[in-house]
Amino acid sequence: MIWGFAAALAGMLLYGVASVSQAYAASRASGSAVLRHPAYVLGMAGDGLAWVCSIAALATLPLFVVQSLLAGSVAVTVLLALAVLHVPVTRHDLIGVAAVVSGLTLVSAAAGGESAAAAPGWFGAAMIGAVVAMIVLGAVLYVRGTSLALASVGGLAFSGSALGARGAHLGQGTLTSAVSNPLTWAVIAFGILGAVTYARSLERGPVAAATAAMWVVEVVVPGALGVALLGDSVRPGWAPAAVAGIALAVLGCLRLSRSAAQPTRLARVPWWFARRQ
């Protein structure tokens, strides 16, 4: 579990650094020039490494722990923005950071041991069906959907990616077994769908509301399903602490998503989408 915590914390830090790095690039360039800025390229690389870390963490930690820790990247972004972007941090921001840190501490302490249980026999087929249905829903909402609806679909897609990785135990097998596993491709499809729908939500509405909606879904949905379906466990007697920790982390993220230190819209749009602007 120690290595799982280390990987999840590394993912949290990398996501925070990536966001600030991309925001820095947006503050130094404009239009398509942002995409060629070294800081933006570094940020994209950070996002990729963070995703790899999250997959590694899911090999030994419950989903609700990993997703909560990754959501803590919002707090990392705010604190780094103070030093790198010289964005003033308010008292409300500090309260949000304190809530996130307190929540994550409770969640980490409540984590049970690694589950050795296999996913239900129907899990793989259900995930394949879910990714097809989500792609159809995403295509419909892409045309006329609201920002919150698109962000929620993005959160569900990222949740599906985490669930698929956890159910397939992608961090434990060989590369050959991973490539031959249909769930691996479902994980990738969910990830792409999440990036596209979230980017579209930023075009349709404020970044604060979209980010908050995405993270709330991403923490609550896979965490609950991991416990219900995949054998994720909480330490005996620590269930109330786990629930309180998740609630604190989510509330802190909601507060921090409205901070002036959060990245601009352009900085959070993937390169293949930004190129079309």
C-alpha cells in the first residue's frame, strides 16, 4: 500500500504542476503559440505521467482513496500558482486547501487493505457497453449540451477509465496481457471521451463550475462503485471517517475550483481541441 500511496501522491502533484505549467504558457503566449510553448509541452507530459501514476496506485489502493488524492491536485494548483504565477491566495482559498488536506488525511487513514477479489463476470461486458453508450451520449451533448452536462459526462468518462483500470488490474499484469485485454481499450476510450467532453464544457461555460462538476463525479462515482462491485474496503470502524473525508475533500475542491489561481480556459483545453480555436 505504501507504493500505492506514493504513486497517488505523485499523480496529485504532477496534475497540479501540469495545470500551473500550462497556465504559465497561456500567460506568456496566445493562440496556437501556446501549444508550442515549452511550459505547455511540459504540462502535457505531466498529465500523461500523472495518469500512469494513477494506474499504478489503483493496483494496491481502493478507488475512493486514489480518486480523492488525485482531486487534491486542485489544492496543489492553487499553492503553486501563488509562487509561479504570483496570483494572490485569499483566506477562502486557504480554508479550501485546509479542507482538502484534512479530507485526504481522513480518507487515507480509512483505507482498507488491498482487495484480491476479481471483478464480477459481467463487469467486462458492462464496461464495453457503458463506453459505447457514453460515446453516443457525448456525441449528442457535444452539439447542444450545456456546460454542466458535458462536464458531468466528462467526469463519468474519467470514472469509467478508473473503474476499468481497477477491474482489469492494469498495474499488475504484463504489457502483453494488458494489450490483449478489451478493458484496456475501454479505459483508453473513456479517457479520450472524458478529455473531449470536458474541453467542450469549457467552451460552453465557466471553468469553475465545469471543474467542480467533473471532480465531484470523479470522486463519488468510482469510489462508491469500487466498494460495491470490486471489493474495495474501509478499515473496520472507519466508514464514517471515510465518508467525512470524501465530503471534506469534495467541498474543498468546490471552493478551490472558484479560486483566481485556477488555470485559464485555454490552458485546460487539450492540444487537438485548442488547435481548432
